[in-house]
Amino acid sequence: MDESQDLEHNKAGCFYQHQYFKDIILNIDNDAEIKVLNTYKENINIFHYDDFDVFLWTGGLGNIYLSNSHNRDQLYVCEKILKLNKPLWGSCWGLQVVATCFGDKIVKTNKSEFGYAENIKILQNHQVYKNKNNFFTAPGHHYDHLENLNSEFEIISQNNISIQSISHKTKNIFCTQYHPELPYNFIGTLMHYWKNNYLEIFTEEEFNKRIELLNQLELNDKFDRKIELKNWLKNF
């Protein structure tokens, strides 16, 4: 994320999104060494990309199809990582950056997903979804989606809103449009921070019910939201 996006998380009283990746990784391997690359803080030209075994890309705000310095830096970093041919996971914004690097098209959608993505159907037998229900709900929040897919990738899951996960056919690259790493109520906290924006879409009652639903989804964790990311980390 860029600096302004991090500041928005601070104002909302939220952890940065990379913290949730770190927690999941350390739960699997307490000795893992983790480095967070902030493109607005680091010199991305001299960063030692080849020092790392695996890369994970967080969600973020913004639109990858716009021309600005943040997007250019994000795409530059992704290209550097792709040349290393190492395992890469991307969530939401991560999917959109990776797909753009492969020449795929990200567009503004007429059907946004606010807080969660539901009725996601697993289309392909993939080890990432081992022990996952064939239909599931997951944390999700996006205004853009993947319109078409490069022939190097295949669609692994989808719902009636958008493509929800993709996998490269020969490389270990897996990306989700949703967020298995983020608690539902983390998204709820951000939505509450931007409540006035959502009241242009929802009534006050509808908005409050959605926030409560996100709290319940996280409390119940009926769909075992982290399982695909854990499967991927254990098998990369």
C-alpha cells in the first residue's frame, strides 16, 4: 500500500494488512523470517528480492489501471519477483497487480462486494482448497475485478460477481480476489470508518446489519477462512 493508505488504516484504528499474513505464517513456522516491503519507504531498485523464498502480496486501496507512481512501483516490484520464478501469493490488490503484469485486464465492476464474497464455487481440484467446502463465503471487498484471463492462468473459483481465484498453469502463483488472511471484522472496522460513503449505498439499518454479519462470520468461522492460505504455505 502507499503511505496515504497506511495512514487511513491508522486513523481507522486497524492493523496494517501485512500483519495478518505475518500472524498466519508464524503460526505455521515460528522461525520464519519475514520482511515487509513498503514501496513508498524502500528503494525498490536495490532491494534484495532474491534473498526470499516466497512472496505474498497484500490487499490495498486504489485502481491498478490508473497511471500513477504507486501503481508503477507496484508493477515494477511484481516484474522483479516474477523473474525469480519463486512462489507468489496475491490477495485482492495482489491478484490485480499480478494479472496486470501478465497482460490481463482489470476493470471497474458494476457489482461490488462489500465486506464479504458469498457463494464462491470451487471449479478446479487444487491442493489449495483441500478440506474446503465446494461453496463458501470469504472476506472480500473490492470495486474492481478481473475481466479476462491470460491463457497462462486458469480460473480456480468464481461466483456471480467475479473471478475469485486463479492459478498459474506452470508456476507456483496463486491469487484470490477475496481475503482469506483478513478477519471479517477487520473489514467491518474499515467500513465503519468510511460509514458515510456506504450510506450512499445502504440504509443505516442495512449498513448496521452488514457490520453485525461480519462480526458473526468471524466469530463462527463456518467457512474456515484461512485454510487455503495455510494449505498453500505448507506446500509451496
